[in-house]
Amino acid sequence: MTGGDLCPKCGGDSGVFDSRRRADGNIVRRRECKACEWRWSTIEIHLGQFRRVERAEAMRAQMQAMAASLVEALAAAEDTGEGGE
Ligand SMILES: [Zn+2]
């Protein structure tokens, strides 16, 4: 049984040690491999459901929120002083 994302480095099971919900509803999670202690971040994007007439505007707003979440996740990853290539 696996608890979610597998380690990108060794394929081992991982656990979440920090989870932050942003104001836009997206969730940034920081994960750590239980096997090799590699750390990385994932983002859970809340897409919601859009009515057809609102879709274009809603998608644009979601793209902006996604970009903001990505920036935050990258900053969180850099805070660990490890990870990345
Ligand atoms: Zn690992």
C-alpha cells in the first residue's frame, strides 16, 4: 500500500510533512521519501466546475492561481536547501 506520490529519486513511498492551503484553494504539499529522505513539493490544483459561459474567465483565473502556486512551491523547495537537479 502506498500513501500517495512515489519518490522521484528512488521510487520509494513518501509522506507529507507540510501541507498548506492557499487562499485560492490550491494546496501545496511538501513530501519526504521514507526510504532516502529526498524532499520535494507537489501542488494540488482546485479546478472546480465551470459553467460554459464562465469557462474562459474561470480558466484564466485558474491559470493565474496555478502560476502563483508554482512560485510558492518553488520557494518552499528552495527553503529546504536541497532537492532539484
Ligand atoms: Zn527516495
